[in-house]
Amino acid sequence: MAFLDGEVPPSWVEGAAFVWGCLWGSFVNVAVYRVPRGMSVVHPASHCPGCGAAVKPWDNIPVLSWLLLRGRARCCGTRLSPRYLVVELIGGVVSLGIAQHALRTMPAGATLLHGGAVFLADFALSMALVTAAFIDVEHMYLPDVVTLGGTLFGLATPGLRDMTWKDALLGAAVGYVGVWLPLIVGYKALRGRHGMGLGDAKLVMLAGAWFGWQGAMFALFAGAVQATVAAGVLLLAHGRIEEPEAVRADRAELQKAAAGGDVEAQKALDDDPLGTEPEEGFMAARLPFGPFLCLAIIEWMIGRDLIYGRLPWLE
Ligand SMILES: [Zn+2]
């Protein structure tokens, strides 16, 4: 990028991007907990999950605080999930990847304003995707605020990715219909139930809105490969793929209400593909697909200049 030539060493940009990403990773941790519970992500400030004491700012430094306190709260010694550390590091690494992609691909003469806008848009999307991925792992649903909100954001900003409105609209349509038609309609007709959720279709639509039909195709392809590998590893390690705890708890609560004559609860159970106990077998395993799609979209975001051309069917 021209504005950096001889002025700011790239390693400074990369270091700043990593720290910036870790800081926002900390915020993603808050969102992963609060969004599914319908809580505000900004208020109240962080408090200890064990005793409820307010977390002091110097105990809330991303990555460092967790390591210095060895994963325990200072106030009462409650264990803090390693997920906090992992999500903060993911924020840092993804931010670094986006910065490197920008440094690699920005044309000479690009302004700081343009480079900053490209970085911030990609970064905002990536953090929303990381949030959605961890919510999907825990609760097996993808929030519309990420999938639909992210699609609209992508449709509004094609110029940041050297695309036209037509590319973005076509990509979104290919992404949604490409999942919805064969996988959902076809699978339901064959097996009488949903293969993937509509949330997955909306996520591939988002990929298309941001990165055109090639982005949507890559997300679906790489997402499927990664999900299959992960399912194999989980089966080898545990012998079976467990349904997430929160999904089981939600269903048990609805079943209890329905047994007590609650019509709304019974309707919710009937409408939800997760409303019945999971069947046995590899094909019926309840492994959320969203996290693998989110990973694939982020891979395309930061590496598409390197991937494109190695996959001839995307030309
Ligand atoms: Zn505490």
C-alpha cells in the first residue's frame, strides 16, 4: 500500500492489528454469552461468572489477564473457561490475517481512508461470524442479526471488494438458493426432515453478498470438507457426536411445558427440527454446520487472492 511505503513498517501494522483483534475478541466473548440470552452486549459491564463481582479493568486485559491469573477469577478463584482465551486469540489472528490480506492486495496509490474502510468492514464481519459460530456450537442456531444483517451490509458495500451491485446480488441469490433448494427441499422430501437449517442457507447467502458466487461456492465446499473432517475426528475421539447441552436443556423445558398442556410449547417442538431426540448414526449426528461455514468464509476473506486460481471450477 503506497501510504505505508517507507513510512510505517508492515510489522507495526501487523502488531497493531493483532492487539486490536484481541481487544475485540474480548467483546465477542461477551456477545457469545449474552446474545442467545437476549441481554444487552454493552450493559452492564463485565462481572465474575462465579460471584458477580465487577471485573477490574486490569484483570480484563485480553489474553494476558487470563494467562497471568492462570484461568481463575481474582475475586473468588472461579475457573474461567479456556474459551475466553481461545476467542481472544482468534480475534487477534483473524485481524492479523485481514491486515496482511490488505497489505498484499491493495493497489499502489490506495488511500489510508480506503484501506481503513476495507479493513474495518472485513473485521466487523469476521467478528460477527466468530460470534455466530460459537453461538451455533452451543445452541445450534445462527442469529438473524448476523446472517441477515451481514447480508445487507455486504449488499451495501460491494465497492470495498471491487465488485458491482450485480455481483453481490447474484452471489447472494446463488448462495441462498444453492443451499435451500437441493439440501433443504430435497432432503426434507427424501427423509421427511431438514438436513440443514435455514440459518445455514442465510450464511451462504451472506458469503455470496460479500464475495460473489465464487465466495458462496467456496464457503459451501470448504465448509462441507471441514465439517466432514471434524465429524470423523470427533467420532474417532469420542465414539459419538454429542448434542450440545443447551439444546438438550431447551428441549427438556419445552417438553415439560407441553406435557403440562402448554399448546405454544408443543407447537414450538413440532416446528423445530431439534424438537425430537436425535437419531443414532453418523448421518443423523447433530453437528452444527454454521461454525464450518463461518470458518470457510473467513478463510476466503483473508486468503482468496491465494486460493483463487488453485480451484479451477471457481474461474
Ligand atoms: Zn468471583
